Amino acid sequence: MRLVHDPVTDGRPVDETDRETLATTVEFADSIVSQTLGLMFRRSVPDGYALAFQFDSTTTRGLHMVFVFFPIDAVWLVDGVVQRVETLRPWRGFARETADLIVELPAGTAADIDPGDRLRLEDE
């Protein structure tokens, strides 16, 4: 599984050459335990890694950075469309937004992602 960024300009997707693979290793937080733990207690994550929280419904969802020892980029999506992008600081970061999918990435990975862009999870 990989995570691909499809930028949008003036409401239209850009051409194929501007698509960017953000992560080649995507882990799913698909249980209550894995969703509760997220990236807590890990010392780092490698470049090319993403942790995805996929939900059955769209509602306001929050992330906290308690017991997370490194900064991350968090992206909230609804139906594949980016709603918010935020860099969260270790221990003190907290943010919330409406989402049916949240993706956590190494800090700096989401620097070129803007609300309205699309992210896709696809099989390799």
C-alpha cells in the first residue's frame, strides 16, 4: 500500500507528473488499541512511512501528542479530499478537524499539501 498526493490547482487536479508518493509503507490503525496508541511510545518513524486511521463515518476527530517523542504532520481527509494539514509538536500538540481518514506522517512530509488537494491510498 502507498499514499499518493494529487495536488489541485484552481479546483482542478494537476497532471500526472505532479503526483507525489508520500509513503510507500502504510500501516493501518484498525483496532481500538492501535487507534488509541497511534505513534505513542515510538522513538521515530522512517521516511516513507504513514499511519492511517480510517473510519466508517465522518465526524470531528482529534489527535494528541502525549507520549509521542517526535513531531509529525497530520492530515485530515473527507472522501480523499484534504480538510486540514497540521504539524504537531511532541508532547504538546493537539488538533481536531472533520475527517473519515487521518494520516500521520514524518514531520515535513506534508509541507506541499493544501486543503482541497487529494490523497489516495493505493495498492502497489
